[in-house]
Amino acid sequence: MTDLVILFLWSFAASTVLPLSSEIPLIVAVRRADGWLLPVTVATAGNYLGACTTYWLARVAIERAVRHPSRRTAHATALISRYGPPALLLSWVPLIGDALVALAGAARMPFAPFSIWTLVGKAARYAVLGWAVD
């Protein structure tokens, strides 16, 4: 149980702006567990909720930045608007994924499409890794 709590917290933190990777904790949890499904579910939940935190923080920050708009803010909004919610399938990619999530929040992407595409991308990544390790 302790492994799963650590996995959840680590996966959550890894999906914020902290420079962490959640693959090693997932591998350890899968190897110690009786299968890969529960660790993958826990890691996905933590990583998804971390992405939601980044999304909402960016959304709040942009609302405050609108009072003093910059070219960077306008550019970030245009990028996520151009590629849309499917770009969030790549939300698991280190560095790029965190930026995509923040851009989605800054662009005020509706939460439902953000949530679906982000969850699918993160779950697929962990499922492949968990299955490969098991």
C-alpha cells in the first residue's frame, strides 16, 4: 500500500512543473504488485490530477495576466488553439507535456476536452509501460 501512495504522489508531482519522472516508481510498483493494472491506474490518477492542477493554475494566472497582456501570452493561446485538444495526447512527454497542459489552461480550453485527451494520453503511456514491465 505504501508503494501505491508513493507512486500516486510521485506521479502527481511529475505532472507539475517539477522536474521529476514517474517511470521508475511505476516500474518498481509493477514489479512488487500482483499485476500491472492497479499500479497503472494509481500512476494515471496521480499524473492526471497533477496535470489538472497545472491546467487550473495556468488558467488563473492568465486571467491575472490579461490585465497586462503580452505577446507571449497571445502566442501561447494561439498555439493551443491551432492544434486543439488532440495535442494533449502528448501531455505525457517530458517538458513538452507540461507546457501543453499549461497552454490549454491559459487558452481557457474547456475542461471536458482537456480532461478526456489528457487522461487518454497519460493512461495509454502508463498502460504500455506497465504491460511491458509485467
